[in-house]
Amino acid sequence: KQEVTQIPAALSVPEGENLVLNCSFTDSAIYNLQWFRQDPGKGLTSLLLIQSSQREQTSGRLNASLDKSSGRSTLYIAASQPGDSATYLCAQCRSGGGADGLTFGKGTHLIIQP
Amino acid sequence: ETGVTQTPRHLVMGMTNKKSLKCEQHLGHNAMYWYKQSAKKPLELMFVYNFKEQTENNSVPSRFSPECPNSSHLFLHLHTLQPEDSALYLCASSQDPKGGNEQYFGPGTRLTVT
């Protein structure tokens, strides 16, 4: 069974710190991996998408990496701000032949203290 | 504001009611998805539609009935639900395969079954 695991489940850090969120997946047949942000009671906002042929993607203060051989991805957040407080979800897509659903982790609940 | 809208945003229904959730995407995508997000559980894929055809049903009970009249609209018809069906229902869309299966989510419908 395909599984995605996120560690830690929750994280609280002071403003300004750099931090790393971890995601691991069991299915080696990965097409892409997508990181999302979810604010309380809201939908998902896509942050970064890494194709299986790529090793990393960057957007502003965010950097996501992908290591297929070890089944891991990390999301690096630089110079954290209180507005970064949210739940961060990673999701794996297996197939690229057409539309395919995503398998999600449970998320990391992040709090940035002012 | 995303290119995927969902109505209603909140819904309370009794176990004998029949209701429908609506999703519309304004992104020109060909694939649409329904996901369920329950407390303490990862997002779960329910259904996938590609060019109006259902391509995946993730063992969803028949009390949930999807409908996709065209590539821009997706419905989820609900009848005789159970209290454990209370959850946030999220719709997503993607352009596949050219779009690399990057999925864009709506804000969700918060469903409470009494």
C-alpha cells in the first residue's frame, strides 16, 4: 500500500529561524511530489511541484528537494515569519500517463512565534 | 483566490436528506478530483474524472455519487449519509498529462451530518 509520512507532526519555532520539514514515501513509482500549505478550515495552496526527473525546486524563501532513491523529500523554509504558520502537506503522484490522484501525508502543523 | 470554486462552503444535513456539492474550475483543465479530509486522517482520494470520464473510484460507498457533465464542472451527490461522513470535501483540477499533474484545489465544503 502506498504511504506518505511526514515528520514532525508539529513544530513551533521563533520567528527568523530556518527550518526543514520532512516527507517520506514508500512507492518508488513516483511521477511527481507536490507540497501544499493549508490554513485552518481552508483549502490547499500549492507551493512547489517537483517532477521525478528533478532534484529540487525553489520559490522565494521555499526550497523543496526530492531524492527518489531514498524515498524522501524535504521542504526548507528560510527566515521564517509568523505568516508561515499553517499545516504543510506533501503529496505523491504515481503515474504520469494521465490524471492520477495524489496520496497525502498527514501534514506538519507549523507555528512561527513572533 | 484560486481558479477552483466550490459551493456551498458549509452544509449541515440530516441522514435522510439528499444534497449536492458543486465544483467549478476556470483554468481550462481536463481532469477533476474529489478528496475527503477527516479529522486526524490524511486527505483521501475519492474520485477522478478525465475528459468527463470517471477513471478512478477509490472504493467509495454508493451513498456518494459523482457527476461530471463537462470538464469544467463536477458534482458530488449525497444521500443517506452517516455522521462519520462529516468532513471537509475538497475538489481539485489539473491539466494532464501536459500539466504534469499539478493539482489546484478549491476552498472545500465543510459538511456536517446530524
